[in-house]
Amino acid sequence: MYCKSCGAKNEDNAYQCTKCGGVLRERNVTPQPQINVPYIPNYLAFSIITTLMCCLPFGIVAIVYSSQVNSKVVCGDIEGAMESSKKAKAWCWWTVIGGAVVAVLYILLSVGLATAAVSTEFQYH
Ligand SMILES: [Zn+2]
């Protein structure tokens, strides 16, 4: 290889230039200190789907927490991100449970109304 500073020919595996002493290559590339960022799920897709399916305000809360997860990770607030992630997950499940309860109530109410309508029908005839 050739020295970048003086152009002298050197051994290919040489670390320093024999002519000018300039560094030809990094002897050891020191690894960048890596901050181990754990994967924190943000449940954003989950919260959006549950909100659309269940049409409940709980889902909005889940979306708000979901959107906080990534921004907190970017800021280095890992604990805060994990906290938001947990809350997003909890609110997603509340949305699902709430949606199921509403659906069951709706069915019961429809059945109840239908039964009431039928029985009143019978009373009048
Ligand atoms: Zn040189």
C-alpha cells in the first residue's frame, strides 16, 4: 500500500509509513461503546386496530402511550419508554375487553328488546 501523506510504498500490512511515520491504517478499530437498548414494543399497530375495531376512547389512550414509547427511546429515557409500553399494552387490552363487553351488552339488549317486543305482541292478541 502507498502512504497517503508522502506516497511512499509500504508493506501491505504495515501500520506506519517507513518514510514519514504516518499512520497507514488503524491497528485496532476500537469498537464504539454501544448502549444496549432493549427492544421495547410500542403496540402502536395493536392500539390502532383495537381502536378501529372497538371504537372506544380507551384506544386513543393506548395510541397516546404507544407514540410515547419511540420518542422516549430516542431521548434515551428507556425506563420511561418501558413504562409507556406497559401502559399502552394495558390500555390495548382494556379496549379489547371494553369492546367485548359492549358487544355482549348490545347483543343482550337486542335480544331483550326482541323478546319484549314479541311478548307485548302476544299480550295484545
Ligand atoms: Zn509516509
